[in-house]
Amino acid sequence: MSNTEFDVDVWKQELRAQRDEKDRFLAEHRQSPIPPEERDEFDGQYFDPDPEYRVDAAVTVHEDPAPITMETSADTEVRYLRVLTLAFIVNGTEQTLHAYQQEGDDGYFVPFRDKTTGQQTYSGGRYIEFETDRDLERGDEITLDLNLAYSPFCAYSDTFACPLPPKENWLDVVIPAGEKSL
């Protein structure tokens, strides 16, 4: 999953297609978090695709994952396991994000905040989710595409309880990639 060779034009086209699909769901689907009376005006907002925010991340696998309790947007709590630490360079500085799983999950959940949070992006933070085709090991490197960062359903409706990024996933840099707030 290295970032070294990929076709930027194909990547941008695929990213835009994913965004269009998400926007169609939010604007039309009966399970959309957007209230029905607001769906006609819905128009998803995104930063322009930028390959600089498609970063190579060094993986540290936590063999004995620590439990983490995350607060939610509904003032409840949800429990996850911290299973990975991802170290990468963005905007010229080294950053780390932790990836979490709930018991029995295969995919990885990376909630985070950055310097756009509450200004250009949703005040509760954004999420990245990914899966791998094999078990990750210490020393592996994966491509972490920050352009895939998206706003959780609670950004659209208070009826959803969304996990809030823990302080360990608050970045002190601007990540102008992925979904913007409306």
C-alpha cells in the first residue's frame, strides 16, 4: 500500500466519484442523517484533492491494545481498543494518529481533529476508516489518505451519537483535505 507509485489523475477521479456517491446518499437516501426538508439544498463541501495529503505512515501494532473510552456528541461514552499508531510527515512535521477498533471489528477507525476543526471542518472532528488485505505488523508502511477524511453523521443531525476524537488524536497542524463543514 505504498504511496510511491500511483496515477494522480485516476486517484482524483476515483476520489471525486466517492464524494459524488456520498453526496447522493446524503441528498436522497431515506436513511440520510440530513433532515428531509433540507436535502434539496444539500451540496457537499470538500477541499480540492491534494496528493500531498496522501501520506506514507509507519505502523506500530499494539500487541496488547489499550482500551480507550471516547466521549460522544451525545454526552455518552463508547469503548474502543487502540490497536495501531500511525506515524507520518505532513506539512513538514512528524505527526501521529492512533487507529482504533471495537471488539470483533476488522476495519480501522481514525477519528481526529486538526487546526481546521471548528472553522473549515466540523467542530466534532473528522474520521478516516480503512481496511487492509492482511494483518499489519510492526514496521509496515501504509498509505493514509487524509483526503478521505469525512464528517460523521452528527455533523448533520443531533439525533446521532458520534465518537469524539480523543486528545491523543488532536493534530497541531492544518489538514486542508477531505470534507469541509457545511
